[in-house]
Amino acid sequence: MSGFSDPDSVARYAEGPVRLVPGFHGLQQMTRLLLAERIADDAQVLVLGAGGGLELKAFADAQPGWRFCGVDPSAEMLALARRTLGPLTSHADLHEGFIDTAPEGPFDAATCLLTLHFLPRDERRRTLEQVHRRLKPGAPFVVAHHSFPQRAGEKEKWLARFAAFAAASGVPDMNAQKAIATMGERLPLLSPEEDEALLREAGFADVSLFYAGFTFRGWIAAKP
């Protein structure tokens, strides 16, 4: 995640998700709608991986009564989040660090978009457990990240599709190929079955897939 501390990478951050994540704005909108099904207009929402502020702004624009607690390990990305939020910054308390930095809550809901694929399996499970601990009973949790078949042959096919989508979205082909090489070598990727199992092991129930876009998957779950 060191790239999120590089000033040039931070400055270009907003361009990346739209080019790399199929239906990126739709993912944000679906996340907000799924939360709104279950939480009040004055809810407290934990946003893990809040750097950049893209989902914070999307949520705050649509739900002006929600209050957010955003957590991210990059000070530069949190500064970008403040700039992205602009006058809506007053709706969010931002904390530099990982899940242990987050207040105890309990929160009415939580989200973690495009973040967990950076964490090794054990740390991913621990992070999910800590999110679960900070939620009220019945609170929804929406999570989305890279999650696709990891068997030999299938993994390469899905990575190629990710690269093809990026190239079709305007990313130079050489950069797209470098991206999938980096993903395959450095990211601790899991299959959808493994990700769903981790959610249940962390204590979440009613785990349901709501989003699938090439290498990305998204689930909604709840604390019993």
C-alpha cells in the first residue's frame, strides 16, 4: 500500500477506480442503498479504508444525516479525503491507522470497499473480527474487493480480463499488464468461497453476494 503515500499516486487516485473497477459508481450507490435499507437517517457509519474520500462523499451527498468515522493508514490519502469532502468534512471524523485505531462504537453500519485484498488472510480475518466487535447487533456490513477463482488457469484468465477492462477504459496496455503482474505476485488474493468463509468465521451472518465485476466481488452481511 506504499503507493498511497506517494504524492503523485495520491493526486491521480480519483482516476483509478473508475478505470479499474467495473461499475465503480454503481458499487458505491448499491452500498449506500443496502445500508439505507436497515439504518436510520441519523446513523453512525464506520468506513474502513476511507482514504481518498470517494465513498464518503457519495454517501454524505445522498444521506446528509449520516455521520461517518473514516479510517485509513495513509495521512496523504486522508488529506485527499478532506479535500474531496470539502464542506461535507464536518460529517466525518477521520482517523489515521488501521481498524484498531477506530473508536469502539458501537456503529450502526460499516463498509470496507476496495481494501481487504491488501491484507494477508490472518490479518483479514482479524480485521473483520474487529469490525464485527464495533457494530451494534443487527448492523449491516458491506465489503467489496478483488476476489476471484485462484486455481491454476482460472486465476490467469480472470487477471487477463481485469487487464482487458483497464485497457478498454483508457489505461495504457503496458500499465495494465504491469498491474496484473503486480496483483498476481504481491496481493494475498483469495477466492470468493474463502472470503465468504472468513466473514462467517468473524461472526457475520446472512452473507449475500450483491456485486460481481470481473475480479471484484461485493457482499452484504450483518452482525447477528
